[in-house]
Amino acid sequence: MEQSLILVKPDGVERGLVGEVISRIEKKGLRLAALKMVRIDEALARVHYRDHVAKPFFPDLLSFITRSPVVAMVVEGNDCVELMRALIGATKHTEAAPGTIRGDYAYSFTENLVHGSDSPESARREIGIFFSPDEIFSQG
Ligand code: IDP
Ligand code: MG
């Protein structure tokens, strides 16, 4: 079963939108296989966002993502990675379509509520950063 690493980022937890995000995932027919609250520190952020560490926005992203806990999830289902990207919406707040999570709730480029893996390969790598195999309850 295809899996994706989903984070409700600090802004989403602070704004009380964890239930809203989980509700949309479940209503879509995707399944939670793992879930926990985690405080991301600088080292973890540099591993998770390894492709972005040299980008100009990384300092802002680092201070944001380490500011308060995130809710980390493994979501699974057919075409899970693509479906989650569609539910989440475009990265930039001004481009995310209404009806998507970011389109409905995000008003900042950096603080855009949710992370979703961008490919099955990224998903495998990112899931391994946040979860050990015994924490994941896959349905196959
Ligand atoms: P994604 O989260 O939609 O996959 P990425 O390009 O992987 O987008 O960027 C990771 C995160 O870094 C974004 O979700 C957003 O929080 C932040 N970010 C990306 N590009 C910018 C930017 O140009 N300005 C500010 N923040 C950005
Ligand atoms: Mg990304």
C-alpha cells in the first residue's frame, strides 16, 4: 500500500486545525497508519528538509518548523502521495485553490499548515526519519 509522510506543521497545531486535517484525510478514504506529536529540532529539520537547506527561505522555514510541536502521520492508500498533494494544495498561499487545505486556511507562504511527501521515494525516506517500523500499523 502506498504511504505518505504528512505533518500538521506548527501553525496548524497552534490554530487547532489538526482535527480538520485528519478529517479531510479520512473522508477522502485514506487511512492513518501512524500518528504522533513531535517537536522538530534543528538537526531533524536539516534532515527532513535536506533539499532546501541552501535556499534563501530556509532560515525562516527552520525557525517556523522548530517553533512548536507538529503532528506527524503516516497515511496510506492507493495513489496516496498524489492524492495527499491534491488535498493539501499548492505550496504558495496565493496559488492554493479554495477547497484544498492550504487554499482554505493558509495566508502565508512559509506557514502553510501541512507537509506531504512529494513522491513515493521521498515518502519512504521521510517516514524513516519520523517513525520506526514498529510504530507503523499498515493494512498491507
Ligand atoms: P511543499 O511543502 O509544497 O512540498 P517545498 O517546495 O518542498 O513545498 O517547500 C517546503 C516548505 O518550505 C514549504 O511548504 C513552505 O513552508 C516553505 N517554502 C517553500 N518555498 C518557499 C518560499 O519561496 N518562501 C517561503 N517559504 C517557502
Ligand atoms: Mg516538498
